[in-house]
Amino acid sequence: MSLTLRHDVCATDTEDGMVLLDEITGRYWQLNGTATLILRTLLGGAAPQKAASGLREAYPQLTVERSGSDTASLIDALLEAGLVVPA
């Protein structure tokens, strides 16, 4: 499942990752570099497995299970917060 940002959510790069701003509520979320890597991969149209694979390439010490779990957790959190929708 690839994702897209909800139409009223904007993303801004930061020194350490990315900030997502919900323009309706004014709430924002700060993503670290790892979460940013995952989200950018998903926003680019890739499946979660590809995002997890990219995470392992960036951090070779991660296991397949951990990278998959971290990717799934981020997707769940972003969907629950209403920041992204399936593309």
C-alpha cells in the first residue's frame, strides 16, 4: 500500500527529518530521519516491503522483522492521525 498525504497536510524538511502540519487543526508531527525515509519511500509509490528494505539498506544492523515492524508501526500511526491516506 503506497500512501499520499491528506490534501490539507503539508510536509517540510528539517535538519533531522520532516515536520507534517495539519493545516485544519494546526497540529504538527515531527518525524525523525528513519520515519522520514520510510514515509518518503511510501509517498513515492512503493509498497511497505520496499520501505522496510530501504530501511535495512540505510541501517544494516536492523533485522527483517524489526524493519518491517517499524514500517508497519509508522504507517498505523500516520493513518490513525489522519495525516495520510492510501494512494
